[in-house]
Amino acid sequence: MTQSVGNAFFGLEIPFLDLLGARPGHREKGRAVISLELREKLTNSWGFAHGGVVMTLLDVAMGSAVRSTVPVGLGVVTVNLGVTFLHSAAGSLTAEGRVLRGGRTLVFCEGEARDAAGHLVAKGVGTFRLKRRKPPSGARSK
């Protein structure tokens, strides 16, 4: 079984990403790629990728890109996420997130989601806040 995105990129168990079937791809400083194989339960009434699935992929790809640039012990929280949908999608989806600019507390990113044919499905921009990680009781860790 492929390592989960949560464990690979965040060092945490993130059940929602496991439920989606998101898989980690490449990650380097300021850039991260994740993917998933679309299945019926993740589609809209027309049989294409549900917008929420695409938004989640972009959010996680951008958040993973941010995590690749910060010291251990800092968490990443989405403050703002804007997505423009450009093309319907089915099959495999891949999202790439890139850091545009980072500060002491806020990091600005962009991301793209593409289908297996390379069509641009959605474009996103996000703002992420850096936070010291204080695990609540019952938090899952690696």
C-alpha cells in the first residue's frame, strides 16, 4: 500500500485524505504534488469529479508545499482558498501546489489540478497561516 499523504507530507494521520484515496507524489522545497484515482463516490451527479474533491486536492497540495518550507513544529492552516474550475474531469487527478511568497505568519500559494490527459481542470490560490503545533487531547500522530 502507498503511504498516505498525511503521513508522507505532514507526519500525521489525516483520515479524510485516506477516505478520498489521495496519494503523495513528489515534494521539494516550495512545491508538492498529490493525486487520486476518481471513483464513483467522489463524483457529482454528472459523473465528473465533485468540485469539493478538486478543491481538497488543491488545498492539500498547496498546504504540503508550505510545510516543505517551514521548520518542524509548525503547522499549516488554510486561511483563504479561491478556486476557478476550468474543465470537467474523470479518471486520475493530479494537483500541484507551489509557494509564491512566505512571511513569518502567512504564506501565499498557487495550485493547478489536471486530469490524466493533462487538461487544466482547476486553478487555485491560497493563503496559509503558520501555527505552532499544540496537539489537542486525542490527536492522531505518526
